[in-house]
Amino acid sequence: MKRILIPVVIVLIIIGILIALGAYFIQRLREKGKDLIVMDENLTVTSTAFENGGSMPIDYTGRGQDISPDLTLSELSPKAKTIAIIMDDLDFPIGTYNHWVIWNLPAQTSIPKAIPHGEKVDSLGGAVQGMGYGKHCYRGPLPPSGSHRYKFNVYVLDTQLDLSSSSDKRALSEAMMGHILQYGSITGNFGV
């Protein structure tokens, strides 16, 4: 009897450990995607590509050219030094999923479409694209199924950030704390 009981107990312990580890990693994935900065919007963000809450044209998605949309910011603070953008899929099955992070964009009211791939964007004053979606570039919507919402969070900052290009959404969010002058967003929808 003891010979049978010991292996059963060991198997149950291993299963318990695997379940606990699985729950831990799922929670970490959910936390990774969460909005780490929650604040009221005091900046209007628009795009010629789509209206807030409207459908994103295929050119701005992973099924098309996969280019970033243009963004226009209204009434930029005169104290603005740089701009940062975080783009997330709000409807990812296990929580929010980050698609794009870029910071140290010049403090200007117009952000052009089709920002080039790469860690550093010289054409935009040396803006830095961190690790969103595992790449140093904009990665547009490419949902596995159904319609998803994609939110572009735009932060106007009073400083230039000193972050490694390997930084992700969490590192960017932490670095922005205490430096956000204005915040606004625009959300586009895309699905199959």
C-alpha cells in the first residue's frame, strides 16, 4: 500500500506545483499588459487614418502594410519636451497585449505615419522604439479572430527619457512617472 501511495503523493505534488507556476505566469502576462499609468485625459489625439472608436484601415495592420498611423495632438503644453506612445490590444484573450512603445519623439503636434523600423528613429530627433511585440517597431493589429480594440496612449513629457532600447512598456511607464504633463488616447478597431 505504501509503495502505491508514495508515487501518487509525488505526482499530486508535482501537479500542484505545475498549476501554481501556470497561474503565476498567466498573472504576469496579464500584469505586463495592464495600463500602468491611469490618469484623466487632458490631450485630444486624432488621426486622419481612422476616427476614435472607428475601424483601422488594413494598411495600418499586420494584414496590410503594417505602418503606424499619423497622430495629431491638440493644444500641446509649452513645457513639453518629448512625447511617448504606448499601443495596446485591449481584447487579447489573457489581458492587454502591448504592440508598440516609442519615446523621445519631438514635442510637436503632428506625428507622421509610417515611422521607420529600428531602435532609433533619426528622422524624428532620435526617438527610440523599445520592445513592443518583441520588435523595435510598430506592429499593427493582427488578431487571431474576432474584432479587437487597439489603444494608442500618448504621453506628453517634461523631459527626455534615458532608457535602453531594450526597454518594454513597464520600464517606459516607470520612467515616465512624475514627468507626464498631458495624456490622451485614440482607439481603433480591427478584426477578421
